[in-house]
Amino acid sequence: MDGEKPLDQIKVLITRGKEGAKELSSLIEGNGGTPVSVPLLDFKPYDDPLEGSFIASIHNYEWIIFTSKNSVAFFLEKLTVHNINASSLSVSIAAVGTKTEKYCEMLGLSVTFVPDDFTGDDLVRQFITERKPSGKVLVPKGNLARNVIAVELKEAGIHCDEWIIYETILPGESFEKLKVIIEAGGVDILTFTSSSTVRHFMRVVEGDSLYAKIRHLPAACIGPLTKKTAEECGLHVKICPNTYTVDEMVTEIIQYVSEAGDKS
């Protein structure tokens, strides 16, 4: 049909937090699809019992490694609470991913190192080889983030501290909203951008015995860890781009829909 877009009549469930959902929704709409946004992630500051210790020694770190925009935002918020200006830190900054890098620089933090790949594992190998850190390394993180960076740095003989500065929560209002959408058969494709979105999704599904409603829906995941979590939960992952971005995920959703249409 003339003028038809690749995702016409396709309803895509978006489970990202409110801020991140905007970008994905725009991409879905731009390709003719209908974004169905139910934020399954929200974030709030975490009061680490060791916070005072981290603040007292904040000027002693050689490197800070940020793995997400959230880690940057909540770290700077902690500094503000303790009346510390980020510009006073004589520290080098590593960022996982170009979006984290751009966010740092937008907030006035100069990034010295960005790994070629977007995973913590790859960062550590390249970081050690190219930067040869000799001082202390700090990793501000969320309560659900993996500890692979700290573990591998410590195994290499490098002092690394992890500071939990925020926690991931499931917005209460999303429970009922997601339940209603699933019961009505209101989506054609599921999307997940982290293991947390998968687990929160399954809390609703299992809590209301809705598995039969979603068991045949194709899922799109960003990253191998998210894919693994989804598959362990019994979801059918059909889309998982090699480049871990929403742009690539949407590109592969379009390809999947096109191929599914050809087979029908």
C-alpha cells in the first residue's frame, strides 16, 4: 500500500523508564507503529551506609568509571548534597557507551576513556591495557548493577571501590496499567532494555497469572544479559541487536516484522 510505513498497525510495548521511553516511542511512531508505554523502571537516591567514607576520600581516586547516565546524575547529586564541586576533583573519567560519554560532557565532566564495546567486561580489558591505572578506582552504581568491573579490576591488582548511589524500583502505578493492557491483548511486540525491566514485567505477569496472554509474543532485548534474563523467564526473544542501542533494536524490529509478514 502506498505510503504504508514498516510498523503500521504494530503495537510495541515500551518498558523503559519515562525519560528513556521518549526516544524509543518516537522511533516506533516514526516508523508507523503504536508505542504502548508502561514504565517499569524508576530510580531514587540510595543512602549507602558507607557514603560518609566515600565522600571523605573522594579526592583520592585516580579514576571514576560511569556505566550509565543514571550513575552520572546521581553521583553529581551526591556531590551537591555534600557541597563538593565536581570541578574540584582531580580525577580521570571513563564512561561506558557514547550516550554516557555525551551526558558527562554535557554536565561539564571531561571523559578520558570510552571502551570500544558497551559492556563492563570489555571496558576492563581495554582499560587496563590502554590506561594502566595505578591508583584507586571508584565505580558509582545502582543497587542492581553487576560487579564485574570491580571484580576484574581487583583480580588485576587494582584497588576498586563500588559506591551504591541509587536504587531501581518498579513504579506502583504501572502494575494495574500493564495488567489491563496484557489482559486486553493490547501489544504485538515486547521490548526490554535491561534485566530489571524483564523482572518487573514478570512480577506483574506472574502476580496476576497472565503468562498465557504473553507466551507467544515476540520480545526484543538490548544486550545479551537482558536476553538471557528474558529467556530464563520463558519469553521468546526474537530480536537482539549486536549494537546495544534503541536505534538498532528498532531497525531489527522492522526487519522481523517484514520477514514475519513475508511468511504469513
